[in-house]
Amino acid sequence: MTKESENANEVQLLLKGNKDNLTYAWVRLWLKKGTFAPLRAEYLGLNGETVLKRASFEDYKSISGAVRPTTLKIEDTNKQISYIRILSMDKKDFSDSFFTVRNMESMK
């Protein structure tokens, strides 16, 4: 993780994946200063420069015990835009062993 810039309102980070064969090897992330709430992100290719997708995190509301973005706007390189709207959310606890490749593959 590298802090690329900072101003009065936000902090810009560059995050590098720590595994091979990730869909997005790098993520540039802007966070609201003070709360560190995500504002927007760029998902980058292997070279860390080519923008593959952009996302913005919007409509912050209190949901499931915390203030969270309830709309995610995702734009690809063809300027196609998708929205993910979160209407409700439940908290659940999962053990670390749940997040294995084998378990994820069984969810397909």
C-alpha cells in the first residue's frame, strides 16, 4: 500500500494485490479523510496503470449497525455503467476457514 496523495477531504491510496492471477492486480482507492469511508476506486491491470473499471461508492446510509454506501456505480472501459443497490443487509460471522479456494469454488 502506498499513499499517493492527500488533501483536506480525501486520501488516495494505491493498493497492490499480494497473490498471482488476480482479476485486478492494483486498486487505486480514494477514502474520505477522517472516516476512511470509500469514495471511489480505479481497478487497474497488471502494469498498475491501465484502468479496467471505475467505481464510486454512494448514498451512505445507516444499515446493519454502521454507515455504509448503499449504491455502487461501476463503469467499464466501454463506458457501460452498472449499479448495485443494497436495500438491506444482515451481519453473519464466518470462520477464516470459510474463505478458502475450495469453499469459494463450491459456491459456483
